[in-house]
Amino acid sequence: MSDLALRARQNVAFLTAVGLFLVVYLIYHMSHPKGFSSAVLVQNADEVFTLAMVAVAQTVPVLAAGLDLSVGALMTMVGCCASYLLTGTTASMALEIAGYSLPLGSLPAGVPGLVIGMVICLAIGALGGLINGLVVVYGRIQPIIATLATGAIYIGIALFLRPQPGGKIDEDLNWALTNSLGDFASTVHIFSDGAAPWFAPFAGIPTPFVLLALILLIVWVPFRRTVTGRTVYAIGSAEGAAYMSGLNVNRARIAAFTLGGFFAGCGGLFLAIQTSSGNADIPQAGAYTLNSIASVVIGGTSLLGGAGGALGSVFGAMMLRVISFFFRIFDIAPLLQPLFEGVILLAAVSVGSLRVLRVKNTLELFR
């Protein structure tokens, strides 16, 4: 068997998810009144980004044989924080949160307040993930129970920050990150004349897709190649063997939850920018958590850990979003959406399990 055929056989679930997405998305665009246009692509990218990030946030602990039920709540909490931090202030900052004044001090000269605010939001997400990891490792609590508890705390903090939806995100930041690269370039004044000949072919690409690719390339790909990243996979495959091999299991598990919190923070930050406000929406947080698990499964990552990756979860998230897109262009009752999502999820899981059904000797599963 050739190396390419072997890789395809090992990643049949991921390839199935990609194939299903391409077919369904093509049908969607062929049926859309506006056809395949930049405006439709930008709209789709805006709605996919947050779920894709939350799905990636779920993927990392799942690879270590854990399930994080706090990703939706953590995303919501970061979004509420962003509604206070991303107001466009560039000098000294003081937040008024629920009647309390929280001075942040003077920012360094020349450093935009928006950049500082986004860094703080991402740090809050990573800190939430770190807390999850510490509770799981040193509290010796099952991840599903630990994150259920921490998720309740995070949503409580979100409700404290935003008892009612509100806040105002900087308008230029909203416009730059939720439209095309051409809009981004003109908003941040990259080109003095507003355009450049070499940039024209890329101007219509949605900025959220570029951000998604950059985050995966800069954060996920290097992490996966580190010793800690490989240890995460080893824990999911056989934790006992990983420990006996001298790998730092505790550090890897904490790193997995911390990185998951960072990705959830990315999703919450973008959602706040997209909606220009913060909203401690409990049903929305729960929906994102459940959809993140579905995206992980559709993308070919095993819930038992040790197999899969972030890219598959991104395609799983896009698959779920395309299903919701169909309800806008076809006369289908929205209440039927869970039915269609369930059928797609069952199909993806079934295809990925065909290899197990064909096995006569269970030792072949480890080859």
C-alpha cells in the first residue's frame, strides 16, 4: 500500500467531512439568489469564524481524552470583556463595569488601546483555560465535571459584566475585521491611494478566513509539532504508555486546556467585534458548546482522543453552518434544523466507523 493510500485510509473521516462540505457548499451557492459572490462569501465567513474557533478550542482537550464543557461560557465571558475593552481608547483607560471603576493605568505611548484590549481579551481566555487545566490535573476531577463547574463560573462572570446586552465596539475595528481584505486595507490605511494593482486579486477575500488561517498557522501548527503537542496526542492514544515513556502528562494536559481557552477567547473576541456589543446569552453559550462537540466529531477527531486535528474541526464547523445557510434560501421550517444536523452528524460518524466494522482482528486497529 502506498504512503498516500495509507494516509487516506487513516484520515477517511476527515476526508469525508471535507468532501461533504464541498458538495453541500457548492449546492448552496448554486441555489443562492446572488450566486457565488464576494458579499455572500464575506457573510458566510463572519458566521463561521466564531464556531470554528470554539470547535478548535474543543479539539485540543478532546485529543487528550478530555471534554471541555466550558468553551461556550468562556467565549461568552471574553465577548463581554471585549465590549468594555475595545472602545477605541488610545490614552489612559478606566473601565466602568457594573458601577465599579477599574483603572488600567496609562498605556505606552504609540500603542493603540484596541491592540492592548484584544491582547487582554485573549489572555483572559487563556487564563480561563489554564484554570480548567489546573482543576482537572491537580483537583483530579474528570474534565467533563470540572469544566461544567468552571463554565458556570464563567457565565456568572459574564452576567455580572453584562446583565443586559450592551457596549459599543470601535466601528473601524468592526468594519475592518468583518469584511473583505480590501475593506481592511482601506480602513487601516495600508495603501496611501486606497488600492494597489498587485493587491486587487486578493481584495475580495474575507478577512475572517485570513484570520482563521493565520491563527492555525501561527498557533496550532507549531504547538502540534512541539513535544508538548505530541504528548497531547500520546495521552489520548494511551495515557499509561505516555507516562511510562517519561512524558510530562500533567504539563501537556494543562497546556491543552490553556490553548483551548485561548482559541475560545479568539471566538468570543470576534463575536463581540461582529455584533459590536457584549451579551451574556446563556442559551447561546450552550449552543456553541454542543455545536463545538458536533464539529469535532464531524471533522474526524475521535472523542476518545489521540486522533484528529484542528483543521478537521474547522471543516466540521463550516459543515454545520452551511446547513443553517440552507434554511435562508429554502422554505424549510427552522425547527427542522436540528434534524438535518443530526443526520449529517450520524453520517459522518458512521463513515468514520466503517473501518472498525470491517476489522476481524482487533489488533489491526493499531497498525
